[in-house]
Amino acid sequence: MVPKKESLIKKAEQATGLSDFGDEWFFPNIDVFIESLNSQARLSSEGYYGAEQMIIGALVNRLRHKNLIKMNPQILDETVDVKAVLTGLPRTGSTMLHRMLASAPELTSVKWFEAQNYTPLENEDYNDPTPRKDIAKDILNFMLKKIPELMSIHPMDIDQADEEVIILGQLFSSSMLESTYFVPDYANWLTNQNPGKSYSDLIEILQSLQWQDPSRKNKSWILKTPGHLMSLGAVVKYFPGAKIIMTHRDPVSTVPSYCSMESTLYKMNTDIISDFEIGNYWLDRLSEWLNNFIEVRNSIPDDRFIDINYLDLVEAPEKIGTQVLKSIHINDDILTKEMMENWIKANKRENRQKHNYKLSDYGLTRESISNKFKDYIEKYL
């Protein structure tokens, strides 16, 4: 069993010598998450240990972050300019588009190693995050040892742009947790919570990352995660100057692809959950994400959005990238185009093993998916 929150808080405090978590708004989230872990996730002994360490690690990050701001209050003077927020169903090309755009000289994004530890470690030089990079390498190597096929599904690099969903997950307020552990009760509960506090804290963490890295001076941020589908209202409110870029692909392709990814991730923590359970859960859950998004989107001016078709993106990535940069008022000069071209050449799909999956593996059919996403398909595809 994963221990109660109080004992994990104590371990985090002992590990850091700190006790100030700031606003403890996310504590109830931990309670619900732990309850769902113990009642639904069917964790292995290794899975229980990993979940406990993940919670402690998130609490340690929070303590260090709040202490960093206490010691350096000028962090809160940083102006975070978010130019764009990418979202869409998983497996729609958003990672490719995000990383390609983030290679532009005027843009920046959260890097994978930063998402794991968004605050410098004790005695770490702010200008040299090598200790955090070393930890990130160890985490990634462990993941790839457990699930070597992961790189063919979702390529990762500790220095590449990645999702702030990992940071929000450490605030127990994102889709990261339900994507790592089978916790339907927690996921349903989170859907009905106000995400405002998590986005407010995310901005504060972006301020810190910007302050830590002088190379980000005068750069704008580009964010990305499919999980923003659940929180569009908060995205629009907390990033009022940002365009919302939505990638679109036929759910008949995306849903089984994501189920394959989830099956792989869940197997890090349990081998009891069946692929049919995964297919049934994520078919409904992804539909819920999308329905929530569309309901809110219908109340927002259409000029806030940029819609990108996956097939167009794969066919002409540089062309799409240039169009997006113009739409968010970022220079598309020769250097920018060259950097995007270099990223595309270095990250071709054919450089990775093929991602193999079948609808039937997850109890899905073309008809069941098409019917579930009928309105979305008709409107956007």
C-alpha cells in the first residue's frame, strides 16, 4: 500500500530540511490520488515503491521551489510571455510540432530534464544544471530498460522540449498521473476540480526556469500537452496573449496508438491490467477530454485558435512551422528556418523503429471509435 500523505510529507521534509510548501491547495489531490492508487491501480511491489517515491519527489520539488523563491524574491519579477499553447488528442503530431517550433531562436520551452526537477538541487550552480541532467539520464535509462519500445512510441531526450504536464503532475493536477497509473476515480475527481491554482503555480515555475537560465532572456514560451484539453478555460485565462494551437488527426489512428502507449506505461507498475480494459477506459476518457475542450472552445473567439491537420504537418512540416510562426508573430528569418530544417533532419520518423499496434488488441473497432468521435470528425476532419 502507498502510505498516507502525512508520512510522505514528513519524508520530504526530512530529505530537504524544509517545511514550507506555500499554499497547500494540492494536498487534497494527493489524498484522492493515493486512495485511487491503493484501490484501483493494482500495483506491483515495485509499482508501490515507485509511486511512493514519485509523490515524495514531487513534494521535495515543491519545498525546494518555494525556498528558492524565498531566497530570491526577484524571481517573481520575471515576465513570462507565452506565445502559444499546443494541445489536441495524443498522437496527433503535437510533440513534433512543439519541438520543431521550440528550435526557433526567439522561442523557449520546458526541457525534459527541467520537468523532472524544476528547481536546482542543493549546492547546484544555477548556470550549470549538470546534476539535474545526470538524474534525468538515470530516470530515462531506467524507463528504457523497463520498456525499450518507448522510444519508438514517444522519443525522449533530456535536452529537448517536452510537456509541462510533468510539472503539473508534480502538483497532482494533470493527466500525467492517470497516464502513468490506472486511477479512474482520481481522474474523474480531477476533472471536476478548478485548475486555476495549478496554472497559477505553473506560471511561477516558468518564472523560476526563466530566471535560472539567462539564455531565455527576451524569449517567449511555447507550451504543449494534450492534457490542456481538460482545462481550456484556465489556459485562456492564465495565458491571455497565447494562441491555442490544436493538432487534428483521425481518432481511428490516434486512439489505438495512445492505448498502445498507455499499455506500455502501465506495465512499468503492474502486469494485471488488460489491454481490453485500457482500450475501454481511454476510448471514453479521450472522448471526455475532447468534449470538454470543444464545449469551452465554442465560447471563445475563433481567432485565438490555430488548427493544424496531422497529414499536412507530416507532408510539409517546415511549411506548417513557418505558418504558425507568422501567426504568433515570431520572426521566420533564414536562421529560424535553418534551425527548424536541422531539427526535422535530425528527428525523422524513419530514424526510429516502427510503432506497431492493432485496433483489435484493445477491443476497439473502426466503427466504435468513429461513432464516439463523430461530431469532432465532422467538424475538424
